[in-house]
Amino acid sequence: MHGRAEEAVSRFAMAAIREHHPGVEVESRTVRTSPARALVEASPRAAVVVIGLHHTRGPHGARPGPVAHALLHRSHCPVLVVPTE
């Protein structure tokens, strides 16, 4: 039952994205692993991976979190890092 609830939330979120960006293909999968591992493992089948960069400030400005860091070092396709608010 827990998996069904997760998939329902994902479908709801994806519906809003598809509505606002009808020309963009969006794929959603429920996985049972870390986000970084799931995205790195999916990257060979992707043209590009897009990930948000939260405004975590360090001594040298904004820096990527663990998921973005893993993708930047291990992805099999280009990674687009987009600043978020």
C-alpha cells in the first residue's frame, strides 16, 4: 500500500509539471534506492539530467548538495544544474 501512495503523489506532481510545460517530456519512476544512485543509474538512457541547486552557501558561494555532486562526477550524460529559489 505504501508504494501506491508514493506513486499517486508522483503522478499528481507530474500532472502539474506537464500542464505548465506541455512540450517537455517528463518521466517518473518510484525507486527504492538513494536519489543520487537512481539518477546516475538512469543517466546512460538520458539525453540530459536537470537538477536544482539550492542556495547552500559555503565560503566560496553556492555549492551542490550530495545528489548534484554525485551526478556531476558520475553521470553518463550532460548534467544541467539550475539555481532554485
